[in-house]
Amino acid sequence: MNSVLQNYKALFIVAIIALVALASTVVIIPETHQAVVIRTGQPHRVLNQFRPDQPYGQTGAGINWRIPIAEEVQMVDRRVLDLDMSRQQVLSNDQQRLQVDAYARYRIIDPVKLVERAGTERQLEAQLLPILTSVLRQELGRRPFSALINAERGTAMTNITRTLDAQARNYGAQVLDVRIKAADLPEGRPLDAAFTRMETDRQEEAATIRAAGQRDAQIIQAEANAEAARTYADAYGKDPQFYDFYRAMQSYRQTFLSGEGQSAMVLSEDSEYFRQFRGGTR
């Protein structure tokens, strides 16, 4: 009886060992990660590697196998990751000190290179953050502060993304985008001085626009007066008698109606002013 129990006990232990050995050969790769299988300290193969031309579920996620003890599995995120830069002070080319907050979005596209040259995602971020800071300072240092609030900002971000991506490729990462969350002037005198300078610039610009408007108005007025004089001259040349009559009627209206009956004039009957009442004869 004891021998039978001992046999069952031995079989039970063997079964447990077999299950543990089997479990150690199984590795489950989630859809959100890719795995680098390391054999004898060197990357041997990649499971569920990110490929932009293959949809999720068709790249090897799920249950996979490895050799116990001889092979080690390191998980690497295959999602889009964020790289947040701490607030940095940047000097623009117009000598404005700016407080800039920026971030980058990237993805691991070569997990083997990541493992070989950076180790982990955290160590990769430690490598990319100084590069992002340096590239951001260099690019913004070539541009004025006003470039951060107009269309030129997009060009600057494109250049920063391209430069950072070229550096990230050395670590198996692809930088998808770089964005500035905030770009502010430091509090205190620099900010007040910038506001004063901006206000002065706008006032000078407004004065220039007003002067140009007045100049254009004078030119238009002079051209209109010249055109009117030409029109009057042409009309007088075509029918001098009618033009003389028309001007006299305008003068009579202005003289006799503008005073509303309160004015008086004393003129002789043969005055040149009333010749139109005499039929236009002199």
C-alpha cells in the first residue's frame, strides 16, 4: 500500500514539474506589445512586431513558445507613446526669452535595435529628451517670437520633427509628431517690456496706415477736382451760353434762398449780375 502511495506521489510531482516546464515554455504576447526573444544575451527573434501594413491580430500576438532558461523574453510597447519635455527657456533670434512646453509622439518600429542600443522604453526616453530640447532650442533660436503665433510655426515644428526622427531611428523609434503646448514670456520685466514694445510697434503701424490713407485721399480728391474741372471746361466749350445760364441760376439760388428771406441786396437794374433776367443780353 505504501509503495502505491509513493508511486502516486512521484507521479504527482512529475506531473507538477512537467506542468511548470510546459508553462515556462509558453509566453503570451498581448496585442499592445511586441516581444524580443533574447538567447544567450543576444536578440534572436521578434514576436508580434509592429508593421504598418498589417492590421492588429495578424502579426503574431497571443500564445508563443520559447526555450526555458536558454531564452528570455523582453516586452516592448508597440503603441504610440508620449515624450513630455519639461518647461525650458528658449532664446529667440529677436532676443526674447521664452518658456516653452513641448511634447513628441513616437513609436517603436525596431524593437531589436531598441534592446541593443537603449535597453528599455524608459532608457530610450532618457536618450531622446536631451535631443528634443537641443533641437527645439536650435530651431526656435533661428526664428522671432512672432513666428510662434503664425503659419511659420508649422514649418518650425516640421523641421524639429524631421531632425528628432532622424536621431530616434538610431534607437529603433519613429517620431510621428512634435508639438508645442505653450510658449510664454517670463513673468516680470521681460513680459512688460515685450508688451510695451508690441504696443509701440502697433501704434507706429497704425500711424503709417493713417498717413497712407490721408495721402491716398488727397490724391483721389485732387484727381476728382481735376476731372470735374475738365468736365466743366468741356461743357462750357460745347455750349458757352447754356453753361453761363446754368451757373447764373445756381448763383441766384444760393443768393436768394440761403438766407431764408432775411437778407437784402441793393443793385442797379443794369447790373451785370441780373443780365439773365434781361434775356442774357448785356
